[in-house]
Amino acid sequence: MARIGVFICHCGENISATVDVAKVAEKAGKLSGVAYSVDYKYMCSDPGQTLIIDAIKEHKLTGIVVASCSPRMHEGTFRKAAEKAGINPYFCEMANIREQVSWVHPKSDATTQKALDIVRTMVEKVKKNTALTPIKVPITKTALVIGGGIAGIQAALDIANAGHSVIMVEKKPSIGGHMSQLSETFPTLDCSQCILTPRMVEVAQHPNITLYTYAEVEKVTGFVGNFEVTIRMKAKSVDHSKCTGCGTCWQKCPSKKIPDEFNEGMGFRTAIYSPFPQAVPNKPVIDRDHCNYFQKGKCGVCQKICPAGAIDYEVQDEFLDVKVGAIITATGFDLKHADFFPEYGYGQFKDVIDGMMFERLASASGPTAGEIRRPSDGKIPEKIVFVACAGSRDKAKGIEYCSKICCMYTAKHAMLYKHKKHDGDAYVFYMDIRAAGKDYDEFVRRAIEEDDVHYIRGRVSRIYEKNGKLIVKGVDTLMNGDPVEIEADMVVLATAVIANQDAETVAQRMHISYNKHHFFAEAHPKLRPVETNTAGIMLAGACQGAKDIPETVSQASASASKAIGLFSSNEMTREPIVAVVNRQAPPNFTSCTGCMLCMEVCPYHAIEREEMKDRTGNLIKVAVKVNAGLCQGCGTCVAMCRNKSIDLQGFSNDQMLSEVMALLNS
Amino acid sequence: MRIGFYPGCSLEGSSKEYSDSLFAVAEKCGIMLEEIKDWSCCGASAAHNLNHDLALALPARTLALAEKQGFEEVVIPCAACYSRIAGTKQEISNNVATRKKIERYIDLTLEADIKILTVFEFLQKYIFPVADGHIVNKLNQKTACYYGCLYSRPKETAALEQIENPMEMDKVMVKAGATPIDWAFKTECCGAGFTMSRTDIVAKLSGKIIEDAADRGAESIIVACPMCHVNLDMRRPEIKKQLNKEINLPVLFITQALGLSMGIPADQLGLNKHYVPTDKVVTCIVKKEA
Amino acid sequence: MHEIIPQHPAGTLKSQMEEATGVIVSHCYQCGKCTAGCPLNEEMDVRPNQILRMLQLELPGYEDKILSSLSIWLCLACDTCYSRCPQEVKLSQVMDFLRQESIRQHKVNPKAKDILSFHKAFLDSIKLNGKLHEVGLTIDYKLRSLNLMQDVLLAPSMMAKGKLAIFPHQVQNTKEIAKIFKRISEGTKE
Amino acid sequence: MTPLQNKVAELFENGTISLMIGYKNAINKLAVPCFIDHATQVEQLIYTPECKGNLSVYLHKAEIKQAKKIGILANIATLRSLVQLTSENQLSDIEKTVITINAQNEVLVFDNMEKVEEYVQANFPEYTEEDKKLLEQLNSMTRAERWQYWSEQFAACVKCYACRAVCPMCYCSSCTVECNQPQWIKVSSETTGNLEWHTMRAMHLAGRCINCGECGRICPVGIPVHLLTAQMNLDIEKEFGSKTGFSCNSGYALNTFKPEDKEQFIK
């Protein structure tokens, strides 16, 4: 016989202002199976919890209903109290009479009645509750870091330094990411490569880090603590265990006219190449799409001259299966390119360039050795126009968000130009200046006040070329909307930060969600900003949204700490709110008929095929079972099952129907 | 299939040579165009400046007549008429209530599913497949292809693939043996409807266009819009005053230029009707090499 | 001509405009790209982005300033503004509306007289013939605008070039066109 | 000996099958199912237009499954249900040989489901004229009239569950209607409970019914119960473009999600 205790909370005035709590407590006390009922000002307070614990002990309660706020707030609190009092915590249920009643209705009898109705449904539910035990899952204490940019590097180093092993996968031939392409960084103007390369080397040399470059994650299965990952090791055509990185091969390679991605196409590389001098590892790969040997079947120069005999044309992509406990996704971003802005002539006029190209021009390791020279004729521009928001905050072009970093890098670009060409003119067309970071606004002011960069508030309508000059047609909205026409030698567009082209594929492979612009979605924008909705998969850097280096590094460390936290115990416990397939005595074993419809609809791939066999190994029946580690308790499978063979613990069909019947039979 | 033809008012008057040359080219290639019977004016900028319903009703009447007469496609060589009629078609097919209202005004029913062809689409679809056999001359000159506003904007009815740097006319001119130049004013506004009411503005805007074309070495300007033609050709005295210099750059309709490459006599193409003499264009022509 | 100018219900200029055109004024974030690309920005007394700004703020006096501006009559409807607007504000439709409202409230800028005369003469020609009669339009326009001497030298040469017809081309049933005008003027009065 | 009997005897003799499910004559020239486990019994086998029953329903029985090598005589509806059952993973552990007789009276033997699928696709059956007429009548009714019609029909139902027993797609070892903790469907035979039962059954068969019509034919009180699922099939074919019993790996229209689906919730 059930002995249920009902505890009605006033929540200060939050509930009692509109609900007659004393009346609810009184009426609840008369419900069948209710042995004790009381109201109290703050149930979640220490005395409130003590009241519950004492009542359970004193009245030998078998289950409790706490009528107060949303279970999101205090279910854990009250379940712990129940456990302390010696009953299974899953015999504690909450009736939400705050968010669902007092906050949304005026004071009236009907409001009190609704509160009572909700209490009654939960009383009926708790009568059907069963004791549940948390699920224990072992943890593989290895992290996978996808992406070797500054985000991945930071996360990998943090986890590795905490003593756990890390596998880093980078799709390019070298780690370093976009940061390795940058010239100097705001707001301190220190050299990007100078601060980055030591970190890259540290990754390569760290005993806890295994680095796979020129590799991609092919498949992810499993669940938090127990992921199984397949990595595609793309054929490098160079045996890195033999290669010494001497560089003879790329000096002699005859395919010399391949646009150099690292220099944003403003220079050339060879078919066998290492992307930049500070690359890690600084050993080459063969770009088969541009290699004469692979395209035309002749050449083979590199193989002939390699002193280490490291060149192998026959090698194929290989697949490696690894087990990891946590995954840090740090796949980075891309920039919107090409003819995106036809009115600005990007792609049409050589001297209309984007921000990343400017970084390469300003970089000491770039194609001009750090001198700002325009791509068309190599002349040093006398006048440069910088256009902010060239693609961002532009609904018509499909990118309505702010790219966040452009205000700062545009100020930096203008400043770098002025530092190198003192008598040059720099104009910035902007809509708003968003410089909200530490020392950021000071930086922009410095560009304006000390370096005499002309900021014009207004958007550019069109850029065209005439007599070797770029005519920039804009407007000064601070001067009564007067048109402004500038004859510039070079134009730098602050193009939008966008998600990687393959972001959607990556997200689908990882089973993580993403927004309409294909940036990966965090579990909660404020309270869980580095986790995804899939437990055990964290986000770092610009794959989640545009961000600058300081923010990227903080986020990387944050996600690393999530992984380290996970690895701090040998196993983890999970709420037992998972689906189960019923079990019956042989020869039925279960009422499941193995139609597998649930398997297809399960968003977490938590349902597996199960074969029932007799002692001699003969197959008797095919059914399904739920992997409790993967199941998130969403209940989709329950809805799909025709003969109710699958049920959700803690929210079983029986419990749900009891709740409904309690309402209907009132 | 019968191809409908909507000349619009200008092609019956000030830009008769556009219509004449289009028919000459079509005839040469064996394509028949049939005028929509009893068509009326599209309302031009006057209607949409003063009354939105009228700006829909006038084009709708013509569309309804074309449908009634069984045309599946209608060629509209005038850019202004094209813009008004394509815009009307779009608005009517997007909004049932508007369609019902307009049907009441014009006392005709319409489906608004007729295909409207610009002169570029017409040339591409019907003339290009057979043109090579008819092109006997090479225009042998640098031309500036001028598209103006009405083909390129608004984006909902734009008849051009790249609205900031269209190439449709340039392709036709390459076919005719000319060398289209890359220039900056392909889709800038010429002043359009202000041709009579604000000649000063027309002179200013059209002057910039002519000047840029001349600066970049064009020997002729090619247009596909009667308003552009009037402003660029007829308003030369005002433009001369505005620029303080005389630029004798002839302005040809696209069909006139194509007609010349097909060996159609200049008179038949109406070249004698222009204000800026077109002799230079004609003298540039050489026989196409076999 | 006045009879075919639509009648609008009461409400602020902004709310009437938004209802009639579907354009939402708050979408404009004042980047100024419309003004930057406008071929006549230099001639305008109130710049395109400023017209939207005034509609956004709705401060006293702004409605009059908009409706009596020359800018709304200078707009050529070339749509350069809309085609490049990052927020897809259909400014040309706003201008169409404002012109009609300016006539209705008798606030047409005196400097726009010629432009309005031309539009009216144009529509009258259509109302009469179903098609535009250029000679008729020219004479009508000259009478309305009193620009009697303008283009006097042009007409004979146009006629000589066969570019002008002395007698109008007409649609077969000109009454049909007149009826459409009548129905619209009645319809818009409702 | 008919060609069918010869063929089946041959299959027994060469060890292809150890149990044959077919039809035999009963009184009043009715065809009833028969189960043969030896070549000597093949002379009972008949195949006449009366052989309408859907024999695939027996494949779920534990006793039949024990036979290991099963031969089954299949009319077109049975073939279709075999295809549908395969797509629902119900026949993967049964070794079966499928025998049918085509329009030219030739005996065809299929040793795998691909061939069955091919045959079904080439000979896909239409609805009978009678069913078409009835559906048309039902569809021309107003909603209220239709409710009235079915209420009257189901008032006569005695809940004998023959419709379920004869249905090859009702293969659950325990049916929801018998689930009593919680009890979803009223068990007593009265109109509301009857409507509940038939509505639930129709929903469970939505997009799965293979239109054999057995449920309607078997009903002792003559309710055309098969029309419910027949109409549902038409709707699903229209909405999702999928036919039942047409492909062995088509997936189920009501739980298949595609990126191009117009609903946004899955994205």
C-alpha cells in the first residue's frame, strides 16, 4: 500500500500569492494513498528539506510529491533529500505549480484547483514509480581534438598537460590554422607566428599528444566516455618516418605554378610541398591533383632525388580506428570569397582584396616580405580604402550576422599600412565600430587619433576601376548623407567569417547540431557555451561562431577543462531515464518483434539489434535492445513501437496513463 | 509556336528603327513575330509614379489579351515595357487578391503564366541557333554595351545573369564581330523618364555614360532600350553643354548592330534616323572571313 | 487627373506606407548604401536614407518635410538602392507611395511641377488613345509646364526622321481604356 | 499430377523444402490451407481462383518456423506480403522457397526475395472494381455521414479478432489490445471499444497493409474492414510516393526522414 507524502511550497510569495497553498495541502491530504500532506514557505531551504526527511521517516512514506517549481530547478535537491531519508530517489516527483500555475494565472479558485489537479496527477504517477539505479559507464581517458588551429592546439596542450592522452587530427599538411597566416595581432600588435610557433612545436613534441596531419575524421560512433572514431589518413605519398624535411624535393619539383593557399593565391607553390617554412611537421606531402606523376603518369623527379628514399607513389588512404572518451571539435572557419560582392568588383579587379590577403601582404613571411604592395603591379599604394561589413550584416547576401573580428582587424590593417607608409592615406568605411574587448576601443581610437586613419560612417555602394585607380563610391551619413568618392589604389574588403564548407558534413558525422549558417550549436548559449547537445563532444574556436584569438583560446581551455573533468573519474553515472525493451520468459524473451522501426527513428543511434540464441547457439529470435549509454530518454522509440515493447524508465506508459486518468477522473 | 510581339509606344514612334531592325533580323533568320492585337501602353513611369493600381492594370490588359490570343511567349524589346509588364506579372501571380482586383478593373481574366522574352532572350533562343549562317560581316570595332537600369533591376525581374556586370549584350556583339569593352557604366541610370521634364538631369547622367565609354576607346554604344537611346542620342546638344566637349559616339540598337553583321542595308535598319551620325560604324564593317 | 490619385485611410505616414507597400521601415539600419549608389544623390534636398530615417523617427514636421521634398520626385526608380540594400528595403516602392501621397495632400514641391506635369500629360495621352501619342504628349506637356520653347527645334527633325506620328496610334476600342481609368478611380475612392 | 504437384514433389525430393504450405479442396469447393511435409502428399495441392487466402500469415507461427526449409504457394497478395514482411525484417531467419502460378498457368519457383520483388513489381495488382466502388462511395460522403457509416458497421463487430488473426502484417506476439497494464483499448464488445480497436489497427497498418483484403473477407459479420487500410494506402502513396509490398528495402514511409522533407522540425 502506497504511503505518499505531499509537500506544498509557497516559494516565498511566488506561489502563495495566487494559489491557496493551505487548501491544496489540505485537499491533497485526502487523496487516496496520501499519508501526509503539508505546506511550507521554502521547501528547498535547509529546514524545508529537513521537514521532508523527517516526514518520510516518521510517516514511513514510500514516495513523495513536492509541489513547487520546475523540476529543472530543484528535482535534484529533493531527490537527494529523499535518498537521505532512506528511500530510492526516483520515488520523488515534482508537481510544477509555479511556472505552470502561479506565474501564469491570476489569484482565483480555478488557479488553486489547477494546482491541486497537477498535484493529483503526480500522486498517481508516483504510485506507479519503481526504484531506479543510476547507470555507470566506463570512461576512456583519451581525448580527440579535431582541428589543429590555435583552438585545437590550446585544447590539446591543456588536456595533455593534465596528464591525459590526446589524439589530434588536422586535415591540412601542417597544424597552425589561420593564425599562422596572420601578420600581427590586435590589440598588442605582436607577431602572430612568433607566439604561435612555439605552441605548434610543443604539440609535436608532447609525449601525451599523437598528431595526425593530412587526416580527417571519417566516422564517429559510441557515446560519451566511449567514442569509437575512424580516422582517414590521407595518402601523403611521402613516408614521414624516413623523410628528414631537407627540402630537396620541393626545390626540384617541376610543377611550380600552383597558387599557394597559404599566401591566399598571391604566390606559388610546388606539387610536393610543405605549406610554410615553420610548418609542423615540416615534411612535405604530394598534392596529387596538381602532380604531373599522378595526372600525366610521368615525372617522378622527387622520388629520384630524395636522399632518404621517402617518396612512395603507391601509398593509399589508410583508416585508423581509435577509442576516445571526449571529442573537442575545433574545425575553424572560412572566409566568404569570390564574386560574392559583384558591386565591389571582388574577383574582377586585382587590387580589391580581402582581409586575409592583406594579412599575407603585411606579414614578414608573406609574398612581399611584409611590404604593402598591390597585387596588380606591385606598386606601393598611396591610398587604401578599407570596407568593413563587406558581407557581414547583409541579409540580402544571406549573412545577417556580425563577423565580430572585422572592426578590430580593419583598424589593425589601417594602422599597419600607416606604419609602413607614413604619407599614405587610409580610409575606413564602417557602419558601427564594435570594439568591446579589453583594450579594443583604445586600439581603434589609436588608429584614428595617432595614425590619422579616416573613418567614414557609411556603406560603399560601388567600386569600379578607371585609369588604374579604384573609384570607391560611398556616402558620409554623418555629413547629411553627402556622397563621397575616393580614388584609391587598393581596396581591402572585410569579408564575412563563415563556417567551413564541410561543416555540415562534419556535424552530421559527429551527430551535433548546427545553426542555419552551419556554425556548430552549443548546448546552452549562456550556461553551457562549450558543450554540444551530444554529451562528451565539446566546441572550441570559430567553428561555433566568429571569434578572435583571445576568445578562441579561452573557449579552447574551457572545453579542455570539460574533458579533463570528465576524465577525473574512472566511470561516470547517468540518470536512469532511458528506454528499455521489455523482457519476457522464453520462448518469447520479449514482445518485441524486431521490426526495427525504433532503430531508424532513434536520433542518438542508441538502439541495437539483439539476437536471442539457445544453448547450442541456434538463433531463436531477433529483437532490439537499448544502449543505456547512448539513450537520452527522448521517447521517440516509445511512440514508434506498435505493441508497446519499449518503454521509458521514469516516464513509463503506465505512469503517463495514470497521470492522464487522474485528470480525467477528477 | 506563335511568338507574340509587344512593341510598346516608343517602338511605334521615336524608336521605330528598333522595331524595324528587330523585324529585319528576325525575317532574315526566318522567324515570324506576331503583334498582340489591340495592345495598349504599359503606363511607363507615369503610372507607377501616380497610381499603383493603374500601373498594374495597364500591363495586365496587354497580358490578358496576349493570353486570349493564344501566345505562349511574348517578345518585349523595350526595356521599360519589359520591366513594367514583368513586374506586373510577378505581382499578380504572387497575390491572388491583387489579381482579382485587377481582373475587375480590366474586365478580363488572366493566368499570368505567359513567358516574357527580353530582346536578349529572344536573340539567344531564336536567332543564335541559326545566326552563323546569316552573319556575313564583321563589325570590327570596339563597342560599349549599355544595359541601363530596367533590365538589371529590381532583382525580382532582372533579365540579366550578373546584374552588376551583365554580359548578355556583349555576347551578341562578339557574335557580330565587334569587341565589347570592359567599362564602368553598363548599368548606371541615363535619366530615363526625365527626358522631357528634366533635360538637365538627363544631360548629366547620360553625359557621364558617354564620357566613360569614349574614354575607354569605344567607337559606338549599343543599347536595347528606347529611353536609353533617346537620352544618349537625341540629347547630345544638352550633353555637349554639360560636358563642355563634343563626343560623336554613335548609339545603336542591338538589333541594328546585329543586322549590320547580317548584311542588312543601313537604311532598312533605320540608321539614318539617328541624330549622331552612324557613318563611322558602317565604314568599320569588313567582310567576315570564311 | 486628380480623380485617379488613390485615397488613403488615416494613420501616420509610416503606417500607411508600410501597409500599402509591405516595406518595414525599421529594417533600415542607416548604412547609407542607398544614398551612396543613388545617381541623383547630389541633387536631392533630402537624401534617400534620410527619408527612411524620418519615417523611422516620426518626429513632428518630418511628414511635411518628406512630402514636400523634391527628392521624391527626383527618384528615377532605377532601383540601384534596392538592388544593393543589405536589408532589402524596397525604397523605390516607398518613393512611389510618397509621390502619390504628396499629390493627395497637395504638398508637391514647386520645383517638381514640370515632372508632375509630364506624368499627368503622359497618362492623359494613354487615357485618350490607349497608347502614347508623342506629339500630343509634347504639346500637352508644354501647355501644362509652360515650357513652350523647349525642344521646338527637335520636333520637325524627328518628324522628318519618321520618329513622330502626327496622328495618334490608337487601340481599337479606346473606350475600354477609359473604362479602366474610370473603374480604378472609383475603386480607389471606396 | 498437375505441373504444380510435380514441381512441389521435385522440391521435396531434392531437399529444397521440408514443409509445403499450400491449398487443398474442402467441402463446397472451398480452398483451405494445407501443410505437407512429404512428397507423397502433393496430390492434395490445388491452385484455383478460390485460393484467395494469404498463406504468409503462417510464417510467423513457431511450429512452422521449426520446419527450417519452407515452401509456400503464393498468390499475388501473398507475394506482396512476403516483400513487405522482408522490408520489416520479419523473414530474415526463415529459409523459404516461394512458388507461384502466373497468368499463363506456368509454375514459377523463386529461391530469393529479389526475384519475388521483381515479379511483384511487374505484376502489381490493382484494387478490385468492387473495392474501388466502395471507396468512391465512402469518399463522396460527408465526414458526419462517414462517421455514421462506420459507427453502424462497427456496432456489429463481435471482437473475435479474426481480422487480426488472418492478417499477415499483424505479427506482434503480444498485441496492444491485450495490453492491460495500462489498458489502452476497452476490451468489451461495444461500439466505442470496437471503434477504438479498429482505429488503432488501421493506424498500425497505415502504409503497411498489402491490400490482400483478407480481413474484410474473413469477417463473420461482414464489415468491409479492409477499406480503412486500403484508403490509407492511397493517401500514403499520394503524400509520400511509397507503395506497400513493392520493395524489400523501401523503409517505412511514416518513419523515414529525408533532408528534402518539407517539414522543418527534423533539421
